[in-house]
Amino acid sequence: MHETITRYMPELVVPNFEIFDEKENEFKFNYKSTRTGLSSMVIDLITGLGKKFKTPCVINLIESNAIENGAFDRFEVSRYKLIGFSCAYF
């Protein structure tokens, strides 16, 4: 998505996602952006992707810092499986 947008807006600075600490059913990722205040949008985006691909997940913001040129946020994502009306973590 960002690649297409930058063709028409070459001055755009796209955000950066870096995944780390990957395990079978969870991972963490860093999100860096020149814009601040987008952590709730990132949570909604990842939650929506989980629903779209039938992989429900829980995402938590575990660190948030203002940096010189924007924002740095760290998130933790865990998959879960719906069993009746409760959730069972993989």
C-alpha cells in the first residue's frame, strides 16, 4: 500500500514495522513513524487483519515513546481460538 502511495507522493515518509521475538503463537513488533498518536490506529489495523484472515488476536501496546522525529511504539500480538463464548490462547 505505501509503495503505491509513494509513487504519487514521493515526499511521504512511510512508517516502519520491525517484527521480533517471534514464537509459535505470538510476536512483538516495533512501529516507528514520523507522525505521533497513531498507536490506536495500529491496534485497530492489526486486529482487523486478524479478523480478515480468520486469525483472531489480542494486541497490546507495551511501550510508547516520543522520539526526535515522531513516535516509537512496541506492541505484543497473541493469537487465540474462540471456544464457545470464551477464548483459549494457543
